[in-house]
Amino acid sequence: MNVLSLAGSLFTGFLALTGLTGCEDSRDSELAALKASCEQHNGDSCSDLSDIYTRGTKDTPPDTDLALTYALKGCEYDSGRSCASLGILHAQGSDTMPKDFLKARDYFEKACSLNYLLGCDYLGFQYLKGDGVPQDYLKAAAFFEKACSLGEGQGCYNLASMYQKGVLASNKGKAVFLARLACELDSEPGCKLYRDLSGLEQ
């Protein structure tokens, strides 16, 4: 798994969060309400709009420029989700935006500082792999630990793997504990690692 493989999780469930599921008039009014809320410096509303224009809906076609505009506003207004989205955009790159891992790191750092759990996990993975930044296992572990403490199962799994593989000082006890915690937080890789380390039946 890498930073980009997590990108889809930012979008999961946003329709339920924004309520864009009713009739056309209702959806139009809800979209207008989100825009008004964003203009009032509600970062989460800006982030919802960025998600909508990234993927599009039945009545709202995708619009890359608007998605980026609302993500920038959301991050400016301290939405960790928007900052993480911007980090992913810069890590992935596009036809109009070259990859820039340093900018990605900066946005992930802000997302993590806002206690957005996926921002911490993305940042940890960037340092683990050395994607555009000096490889630093201790920094990676610190960010995975924060993601885990915020309830991100993948962060717990990544940290468990570092202990299990000896990337950090090998510690099976910690690896088992973290893998079990990852599993309890619905990380499938965490569950598999826990079973493997504990010798449990598949």
C-alpha cells in the first residue's frame, strides 16, 4: 500500500455527509448551502465541495479546477481533509500539475497537525519510503504512531510491520499489540498480520 492507494478513502461516504441524495431541487439547494458555508470559512464544507467536484455526481460533473479551488480554501480554513487531498494531488501529479513530493509533505504535515488521521499516515509512509524526502524510519514511526492514536488502523498496521520486520528494533510483543489494535480498527492487513504473529487459524 502507498500514499496514492489511500486516496479513495477521502471520498468514502461524502454523499451521506453532504446529504446530496434527494430530488434535484433539494440537491441544488444543498449544494448552494455548502458553497455559502465554505465562503463563511467552514473548511469542512469546502472539503465536501472539493470531493464533489473531484468525482462528480449525477447532476454535478467533475471539475478539476473547482475541486482544486475548494481544496485550497478548505486547507486555508484548517480542514485537515482538504490539506490531505492537496497532498495527494501533489504526490500523484497530473497533466497540468507535476509531481511535487515536498509540497505533498507540507500539506500532509498540516493535515496531521490538524489531527487528521490519514494525513499522519500518508506522511509516515512518505518518510518510510523516502518519497521525495530523506528516508527516516524514526519520523515514519512517529507519524504512524500518531495516526494510530487518532484511530487510523492503517497507521497501527504500518507501525506493527516496522516492529515485525525489524525496521525498528524487533519487538514481537509490540508488533502483536499494534496488529491487534489495527484489526480492531478494521484494517484487513492488520487482522492478517495479527493472525500470522499469533499463530491463529485463518
